[in-house]
Amino acid sequence: MKKNSEMGSATRASTSSNAGSGSNQTVAAREAFQVLLELSKLLNTGLDAETLAICVRLCENGVKPEALALVINQARQGVSKSNSSSNVATNFDAKR
């Protein structure tokens, strides 16, 4: 039977190796996100890092990417129409 001190050192060694593994996973996740952000920029998605991170988290939690893309496009169209309407009103007021 192992002494308590031996068991404690084994647990500490196991914990520290898991911590190193978590650190490696964090670095890999950051690198993957940077690649994804660069790809997003190359494809002219218009998503900033924060918005892209939210989209990634939503997909990781089960949201279908196609549905997410549809919602984003509809939101952009709504904002575009809203901006067009306010520009028309501003131009009308300026002519008066």
C-alpha cells in the first residue's frame, strides 16, 4: 500500500501534466481561431473577431452553421434597409 505522501506526489504529477495539456490545447485553440479569422477576412465576411468568436461558440453548442448564416444575412439586410430609410428621411428634411 502506498503512503499518503507517495499518493499525493503522484496526484500532483498527474495534475501538472494535465495542466500542461490544457495549456497546449489553449494555444492550439488560439492558433485555430487566428486561422479562422484570417479565412473570414479573406472571404470578406465582414465579421470582426468578437462576432466570429460568438458564431464559433454557437456552432460548438449545436447551432447549424447554415441557420446562423441566414440569421446574420437577414440582420444585415434589416440594418441596410433601416439605414436607407433614415437616409431618405434626412434627405427629405434637408430639401425643406
